Amino acid sequence: MADQNKNIVDFSDLDDDQRQITLVDEKGNEELYEILFTFDSEDFNRSYVLLIPAGAQEDEQVDIYPFAYTPDENGDATSGDLQPIEDDDEWDMVQGVLDVFLHDENLSD
């Protein structure tokens, strides 16, 4: 399958408040995350956002949390719009895009 992924958007140049999102877990605890990047997939007809815990240091190993979302007419989404990725093929595609992002100096710098 030749996935057509377009519009990888790196948020590292934005101010902190412009690239942060608060998620609430099932116990009601709020956690602050930073948007690492977003992208669209034509094969799955969805948009994706990858999040990391806010305040993580560049040299620190952190978990990355991917979600699918449906943007509004302005291309924005809120934490309530985030959907888990449950399909194995979709998960593999997201992992592939993350690998490209992490290993492409032009995208991750």
C-alpha cells in the first residue's frame, strides 16, 4: 500500500501555549502535552497528531502518544476530538511516519 501522507506540520517553532493540549484520563486527572507534529493520511482519510508530555527535555526519552482526529472547518481540533488508533495497519502507518520524522533532519530540527 502506497500511503499518501501530506502536510507533516512540525510545531516546534510555535510558542508553548500554541502547541499544548490538556488530556483528562479516566480518573479525571489532567495532564499537559505538547504537539510534536500532525499529518494527514489519504489512505485512511484521517488526520493524526502525535503528543509528548509537556516539559520533556530534548535529550530525555519520552513516550509518544499518537491519536487520530477530525479537524473542524479551520483545521483545528480539541482534546475531545482525539480518537485512539486501534487498527494494526493504521498503527504501522503512523509508526512509519514517526520514524521518518525522527530520522529526517529537515523535519525534526
